[in-house]
Amino acid sequence: MSNFACMSHHAFKRVGQRTLMTWKEVANLLDRKVCVDSGHLPGFSRHHFVFYSSMDQTCFVAIQDVRSGTVVTVLPLTYQARLTWAIPEETCARAKLLYEEYARVEADKANVLEERRKAANAAKIASARSFVISMHFVDAEGQYKTQKLMSVRAAKYDFEIDNLIRDKQLPDLLQNCLEQSSVLAKSISAITIRNGRKVPPHYIDLH
């Protein structure tokens, strides 16, 4: 949905002074019609929209020019009654119900996004059940090559490479693997740990 509501300088200040909401939150409710149009003065395009603020636990009135989208000001109900007309309780009740429905839908959307995030993380972990330790070297013909030294269960280290690196047994394990290989130590340029193909490798200091 495109954003239509915009705040005049006066409205921007009044939102901060009179409510606990931000101007963006107020504009969002207006754009998404989470408010009740209580009417306008004859001959004017400035409509008085009643919206509910959960943080303030009360309703306010945003006076908005429906042609330009500009919010002229935001009024407490008492100011609204003094300046133009009083807002009936039924209108406030409708505005609150609209907000509660809107909040429920937004919460459902947030829950769906959170579930998707968890599923993505679970898939990432599932694809990285093991940490693969490899050495990178130059062979006798001058070709750059990579050879797997060993793999260790990622779950043992809570899927954190730093935990593996802090393992005091890691240097001995690496040394044993290197001794069993036919690669000369001086030809080894790097040793890396990777937990998944899409994740950049972590380089281990050889010195």
C-alpha cells in the first residue's frame, strides 16, 4: 500500500506532544483506514479521522486534508469537542475495534515471519551438521588445490565455529591429519573451517 498521509510541521509537533505514538504510526493508521471518518465542515476537504492509540489507551482525532493527504493537526477528544463537535462514544468504540483487528492481523503476520525465520535457521543448521576442515596447498606441478582433512559434528560445538577453534584438542587433531597426508607442510597456504557451502570459510592461523 502506498503512503498518502503526511504531516504538516504543526501536526508533527502535536503528535509528539499529545500522544505516545510516533508520527509514522499515526500516518500508518490513516493510510490503512484504521480510523473512523467523523465528518468535515461544509465546503472544506479537511476530514476529522478518529483513531485509537493503544499506548495512550484512548482515541485522538487527526484532521487531514483528503485531497493532499496532509495531516493538519492531531487533537485530544476534549480539544475536538471544544473546537468543532464532540466525538460520540460509539465512534470511539468503532475506532478501537478497528485498531484491535488491525493489531491482530499484524501480529499474525509477525508470527508467520518469525516461523519462516526459524524454519530458515533450522534448514541452515541442518545443512551444516558438520564442520569441514580443509587445507589449501600448491602441489608439485604448481597447481592450487584443496583437500579435506576431517569433519567434526557441529552439534558438539553448538554449531559455533568459535567453539571449535577454542577446543584445546584441535591443534593435535590437525597435526595428526597433516602428518598422515602426503602434502609438504611448506606448500600449505591455509587451513579453513566451513559450516555449509554458502557460508564463507573461516581461516585458521598456521603460526
